[in-house]
Amino acid sequence: VIYDNSTSGSSATNVNDALNDLYSKLNEKQTEINNIKNIGNATSDKILSGYTAYVKGNTITGSIPSKGATTYTPGTVNQTIASGQYLSGAQTIKGDANLVAANIVKGKSIFGINGSYTSDANAIAGNILSGKTAYVNGSKITGTMPVLTSAALNSGYIGHANASEVMSGAYSDNDTTNYLYLGIPGNTYTGNNVWIRTPMTEVIKQLPSKGATTYTPGVSNQTIASGSYLSGTQTIKGDANLVASNIAKGKTIFGVSGTYTSDATATAADIKSGKTAYVNGSKVTGTNTGGDYKVYKFDKIQATVDSNQTFTLGTWKKIVTTGTHTVHFKIPLGFTPTEEISCYAYLSGNYKTTSTSTETSYNFRFKNGNYSYLYLLTSYLNVGPTALNSTNVQNVITCQVSGDKLVLQIEGVKSSGGLAEPIYETRADIFYLSGTLVYK
């Protein structure tokens, strides 16, 4: 009997023993399987996300998140790296070489570093003896204050007295205005103070002196050197013109941002009456009363013609016929003006020819003895010839607004009697209006 993928088979000599042997081996395998099922105690939160494991007969998928390399710059609030993550990259908390006591205000501590920087010292180089150094508010200062010479001291005198007597003016020569008194503490032998009186003029002579000076601000800094005795007032000039309106827009002078422009071109006539504006720094009050006018330009818009008028392309037809005093060519405006200020329009037609002859290439003509030919009929002319043939007929072309339409009207008028022969003819059958309308 061969079983269990083994070539050795069973040593049993009959089927019954072989089956018993087989059952025994199966029981052993089942015991091993049961033992495997009881192995392990991991859960998904103990396994890295993206990985699986077989725990007690079950497949577990990991849920631990992974966090890559990150750099943290310390700030004013805490930054945390959350727990429950697998760090797949280094987490770096930045350092700063400037984090030293000398850069931190005295009395303050940053990240455990106690500051030594002060900002309340007020000594300058002239307050520190020449050749000596000291730190003031974190900066090293070398003194410039001169040392009194023996010549200066000799010009006064040395004496001794009780300090209270000197300060109270018990001595008649106690002139603190003109003399400098340098006190030396008394010793145990005399119990008095020794003091030196030196004329102030001699003391001042030892300091660099600077007389009254006026400084006019310019494009570069000007300094009043430290360590000087100011024997005169130092004046930094001001200027009433240092205002925004005197400085070019986009520029700043001594903290004042300019508003002045020099490229504006408007005049009072360009600004609506009663309104004001600044033009190149000057306030301008408008005088223009037509600021509400609008302009509408139109170009070759097809016009409709009165229904009682018919035209044939290529055939001369009268525009104003007997019994019809006017004819209208209209185009839509798309709006209704409240007032018409001015209107200029001209009428063109669709007749075309390849001929270069004047008589055969024009769309319009009128008869004045012989025919005169025109490309356009324009309202700009307004009144045509006053005498055509012998009929003394006038022709008036006007441009006007009617509701939401613009109308070019051609009117034939005879000075006396009825309508005479028409003035204008056309051989176009489609017409276009072009021109300009000024309106409110």
C-alpha cells in the first residue's frame, strides 16, 4: 500500500492493517494542523500595512501605517510624530547654529538655552574710556572717551573737604557750572573726601567738539560721529513738500509712498461738470456737460425700405416717385435712445460691375441737366441741389432716430406746386447704412 506521497509504503501485510496504519498517520497530521491553527497572537495593528500573516488559521492583513523621512523645523508650537506608525525614513528635528545664549534676550529661555542678550544698555563709544571695550545690547563697543591729561588737572586744584560741604556750597569757589569736581573717597585717617576741581573748558577741550550744523537729507546717509561734544545744535532739515502728492507713484522717499502721476492728459473739459479728479498731482474740476453722451458706430447694416418702394438690380429706378414725397431706409439699433444728439449716415447699394466706366459702376445718380453719378447717398450733405432741370426741386436727406430704429429719410420737396420729377435714382435692390450716432 503506497500513501502519503511516500514510496516506502506501509509494512502492513493485509488491507485492514494498512488502513489502520493510514488512519494513524492521518491523525498525526490532523494534530499538527490543529497545533498550527493555535499558533500566533498577532492582530492587524501589529503588522505593517501591505503585509499579511497566517494567525490561528486566519489570514491577517496589516494596518500599521508607514511614515517616510521628514524634517521638522522647531517653532512656537509643539509638533508631534503620531504613535502607531512605522518609521520607514529618518525623522529629523532641525538645529540652528544661532540658538546660542548671545542671541536670546536675557531673562528668556528658548529650548533650554538661557539668553544673555540685553537691549536696555544705553552706553555709546563716547561713554567708555578710550581704548577700552564693552558689550552693549550684544554689540562690542570700543570706547572713545578721552582720558584727562595732567595739564587739564593742573589748571584746577586739589583739596579736601567733607563731601556734604562741597555739594552744599559751603566753599565759595564751589562753581559746578564752570568746574568739574572729581571726588575721591576719604580714608580712615582723615575721614574726609579728597576732590579735584578742573575747569569745564579744559574738560571740553579734551573731547572732539562739533559746532552747530544743519543737514539736508539727500540720497546717501549722513552721520554725526559719536564721541563728540556738541557745542552747537545739530539740525536735520524737514521739508513741507515731503508729501505723497509730490512723490512719483510707485516710489517711496523717507517712508512716504508717492501718489503723483505725470502721464495723465485729462483737462477740465474732459471731466464731467461738478466732478473732480487729480491730474499729474493737481486737482481739476470738470466742466464737461456732455459726459453722458454715447456713440454708436454702424457699418454696412442691411436696411429695409418702405413697402411701397420696389427696386430691380441693374435697372435704374426712381427713389422718390410722383405722389410719394418720402422714402425711408431703416436699420434696427437694438436699443432706444432717450435723445438724439447728432447723426451721420450714408446709404450704399449692392450693384457691382467690372467696368471702369463712371457711368456704369455707380449705385446712385441724380439728374441735373445731365446725369451725375454717386457711389453713396449721405445725410451729411443734408440738402441737395436747389435747382434741377427747371423744376426748382429740393431734395433733403436726413438721419434720425425713430424708437429703436435709425432711419435715413430721402424727401422730395418742390418749392411751389406738386412733386416734380424725382431727384435720385438707384440700380441696386439691396441697401446698407453706415455711419455714427451720438445719443443719450
